Amino acid sequence: MNRHKRRKKGDSPPPKGLELSPEQQQRLHGIVLDAQERLRAGMQAVQDFQDDHQRGLDRVAQTVESIEPTSHSNHPVKVRHVLLAFVSAAVSIGLLEAIIHRTTWPGAQWVRTHPSSLRLQLALDFVVLMVFLSIFVRRWRGTCWSIGIIGAAIAVLTII
């Protein structure tokens, strides 16, 4: 019934079609050794990749921990954030002033011809500065918004 039985020691040799010559056996053995070596190299490459990946994840985790403080109260304000806020605000204020003084837009003409034009522009510029400071310096956000609201109130009062 079962035509393909496993051979045991001392059984008859395999059928004639399955016999290999010593040269073929040696060649097959070389192919098997080469395949084993390639498999080891591939496994080592995968292991190296996993190690590099884990080291990268560890570095990212350390960076995130250094960026996100556990408490904002003991986290120092970074000077580069304040400078970036001032530079961004200066560029935005420059664009705002250029729009006010260089365009024929009716809103810009109204600001130029308003009796309190200078105070109105300064109040708007101050509000822009507070908005950028609140965006870039998280710790100052509440204070900047409060001061910005005061600046907006001054701008509204100058319109009246």
C-alpha cells in the first residue's frame, strides 16, 4: 500500500535513477554549503537591521523625552524659540505694513487715513507679536494671549 517507505540502515540501495556520482555529490554538497552561508549572511543582515532599527527607536525615544518635559514649570524657555518667534513676527509685521502702505485695498486705505493710524498699527503689530510668541513658546502661551487681548482691546479703543 505505502510504496514509499523510509530506508533504514542495511536496506537496499536507492533505485538506479536516484543515485548520484561522487562528483555530483560533491557539487551538491558545495551548493548546500553555499546556500547555508548565504542563509547565515541573510540572517545576520536581518539581525543587523533589527539592531539598527532598535537603536534608532531608542534615539528617537531619547530625543522625544528631551523635547517633551514632564512639567512645564521647570522647563527652561529655549532662546531659539523666542528668537524664532520674534523673527517670524517681524516678517509678518513687515508684510502687514507693506500691505497697509503699498496697496490700494480699501481696508489699508482706511488704516492709513484713520486719525489714530499710528496707534492702530502699533496695536495690531503688538497683537501679531503676541500671537507668534504664544505659538513658539508654549510656556508663555497664557500670558501672551492675555497681553494680546489687551493689545486688541487697545486697537478697538483707538478705532472709536
